[in-house]
Amino acid sequence: MEKLMISGGRPLQGMVSISGAKNSAIALIPAAILAESEVILDNLPLLSDVAVYAEILEELGAEVAWEGSQMRIDPSSIKSIPMPNGPVKKLRASYYMMGAMLGRFKEAVVGLPGGCNFEPRPIDQHIKGFEALGATVTNEHGSIHLHAKELRGTKIYLDVSSVGATINIMLAAARAKGATIIENAAKEPEIIDVATLLNSMGAIIKGAGTETIRIEGVSELHGCRHSIIPDRIQAGTYMIAAAATRGDVLIDNVIPKHLEAITAKMQEMGVLIEEFDESIRVKGTPSYEHVDVKALIYPGFATDLQSPMTSLLTQARGVSVLSDFVYSNRFKHVPELVRMGAKIRVEGRSAIIEGGRLNAAKVKAADLRAGAALVIAGLTVEEGVTEVTGVEYIDRGYDHLVSNLRMLGADVWRQSE
Ligand code: EPU
């Protein structure tokens, strides 16, 4: 096990290039199962979750060749094999195996997902969608068993506009008979990315990115080549880190439109931001104003940036209120930030943050974004070394984190625990 050591107090300066989106990648890889020939994914992030997904596909008999940021997946010899255990258990997003296998084989057995553990995360909307398409779904000894004689298109209204359920239903419906309409669909950019891949594979999906998605089922899908969108959460994390350290960083390979909510909030605080076609420059200033932030579904402020934003708000004057309306209790970073001297209290769905200096401490990342929050906090500390354990969570979502931060002038290194 390794830990991250951070000797903070240096403004981040320079340029960082953002890799492909994790939350797209881990939906696009299983989507490739639906094709009958090779799918090539470009701009893939180098993350442990991606490696686990490659393992899952190989277990089913797919040929997977991963080199740098490109993965070639040949699913032509894939078989329907039950997956109650093994790599599926390492990954929450292995729930996409349900939609993908159901779409291709009309059956699947998938062990219940693991993954980030900040709160119970139900999959009832995924199951509601599969059942509406004609599948029988049962939970047997911790594995979800799905089976359908045939999948038939239908209208599905999601009670919550879930990213995972929207994508999972698209995967299964792409090869169903007839048209499926998802109402109250999630609108996140990753959903558009998955629809783009599926359409390049021969699917007929319209409306991705709006709350109504229409999927005209087809009997067969073919291989294609697709480049993954940039990771907006990774980009937002570097934006926050740049501002928190009062640095000046050009964040390259981004889609500025995907970053509108975080950009607007940071500008409201007094951070200087310049937008270009495919990059964003973030320049810190000596003093920031407190702001209130509400994490909402897209295009609102991303819940995945809520924890990193907490660290930035400790650097603002006065009291900020940060509320999360996507997850009710995603505040595992708060007690750790408090160990670093932050004045934060959690009330219901909100963290109330009083600005002030942080000090070095030994802290533990309890999930991926909590880890990012602690790294940012450590970067602001002027004296001493902050030690962050739980690096395995951070590695799930930020590739080349240490080398990127070092390139930006931070004094950060990994050390064995
Ligand atoms: N929900 C239900 N029932 C469901 C599905 C979701 O009640 O069947 C609830 C959840 O409990 C939550 C809300 O709906 O309160 C939204 O959950 P959603 O399904 O949209 O989240 P997800 O698909 O499980 C993805 C990302 C998360 C990100 C959320 C929200 C992946 C693999 N994960 O999760 O990313 O927080 O969307 O944007 O795409 C992360 O990257 O750190 C991360 C956790």
C-alpha cells in the first residue's frame, strides 16, 4: 500500500492535459460487447477501473488489446458466462454488464457491484428498466440474474434521472425489438458519449443529452472507432487545485461547456478564468469570497466536484454553504479536513464551511473524490507534510496525478505505507 505525501504551499503553474472521461470509459467498454466486430476506443484514461473492465471482458472471451490511451476490443468470440464473482465485484460500474449482456445474449448473471462506498447506492431504476423491456430480474445470493425470451421496446419513466440507469437501459434497448423511450433520462455528457458510440455501431438513438431519449432497436451492431470525451471531473479538480493554491494553470483538452457550473461558481468567488476552444486558464487571486453551492444533476454543479470544492471553500473569506442534492451524505472528506484544521460542520445535506488556514495532518481518503479533496487541501498547507492514505481510491479516477501535479510545480510523492 502506498500513501501520498504532500508538502504544500506552492502555487500550481503551467499546463496540464486532461485524459478521457472515466465515467464514459467504464460504460463504453461494456457497450463494445454489443458489437459483432472490433471496437476501438481512443483517449482512454489509464485507470484501475479501466483495467478491471478489460479483465471482465477477457473473462467472457473477448480479445482486448490496451496500449497507451487506445483499447481494441474484439467481442466476436464472447460467450454468455455467469459472473457472480471475480472482477465484477471490484467495480460499482460493473452494473453496465447487466444491460450489455442482456442486450447481446438476453441473459446475464452479475455479482452485485462494489466500488466507492460513500453511501448506499440503489439500482432499482436499472432493474425497473430491464423489467419494462421484458426481462425477469432476481437477486440470488448477492448476484443479479437477468433473463428475457426477447426484449421489447417500451416507454420507461425514471423516478430519478440516474446516469447509470439511463445508460444501462440504452445498452439493453439498443438491440431490443421496437422503440424504447426513456423519460426523465439523465443528461450528463457521458450519456451523449455512450449514445454516440452506439450510433457509430449502427444503433438508432436520438435525444441523448435531453430528458427524453428514443432508442430504435436493431438486430445487429458492428464495430467502430470512437474517441472518448475529456474527463470533466478531472478537469474541474485541476481547476479547483489551481485556484486553491493561488496558481495559474492552463487546463488543456477539455470541453469548456461541460465545465460551465464550476466555472461560474469559481468566478463568483473571485477566481480569474479564461475559456478557449479546448482549454481553460485558471488564475488564482489573493482573496476569495464565500459562495453557496448546490450540487445537482447536469447541467448543475457536479456532485463529483462537491468534495474538492469543499477544500477550495476553506480558502474563502466568510461562511460558505455547500449542499448536495444528488447524494444525501457524501461528506466523508469533512472529518478529515477538520483534522487539518478546517472549520466545517455537516447539517443534513449541507456542509457549512468557515474559511481559514489548514495545517498538515495524516488523513485518509474514504472514496475517490474525498481523496481529491484531501490532496487539494494538502496542496494549500504552507508548513509540514500532509499524508493521504487510501490512494487506491484516488487511482480509480485520476491518472498520472502525481506526475501531473509535479509538472505543475507541486512537491508531491508516493511513499510505501
Ligand atoms: N439512484 C436511485 N436508484 C437507482 C439509481 C440511482 O435511487 O436505480 C439515486 C442514487 O442513489 C443517487 C442518484 O440517484 O442519489 C443519482 O445516481 P446515479 O445513478 O446518477 O449515479 P451513478 O450512475 O451510480 C454516476 C457516476 C458517479 C456520479 C453520479 C452522479 C459512474 C460510474 N458513476 O453514478 O460518479 O457521482 O453518476 O453524477 O458513472 C465518481 O466518479 O466519483 C462517481 C461516484
